[in-house]
Amino acid sequence: MDKDWERLGRLKPEEKVLICMDMTDGCVRICADGIKNQYPGINEEDLLEKLRERLEWAKRNR
């Protein structure tokens, strides 16, 4: 674990941002997939609205 932290510490700031963005995209995709499973046949507009609601809820309840 310490070696992983050391390796992360040596990354350039731009590389750290890209990793963070990739992780965020992955989390959003997983959340969207959960909504799709919960609401089969949901249209894109409603999916985005529910996704926004969930992300806002998570932000408020940290």
C-alpha cells in the first residue's frame, strides 16, 4: 500500500486529474446503470434528471 501511495505521489498533477476524472466517470456510469435497472425503458432525459437528483442527494448527505 505504501508503494502505491509513493507512486501516486510521483505523478504529475495533470495525471492525477485524469485519474480522478476517469474514476468519476466510472462512478457516474455505475449510478446510471443502477437507475436503468431500476427503471427499465427510461428515456435519456429522465435518466439524466434522476442521475442529477442522485448526485445532488449524495453531495448533500456527505
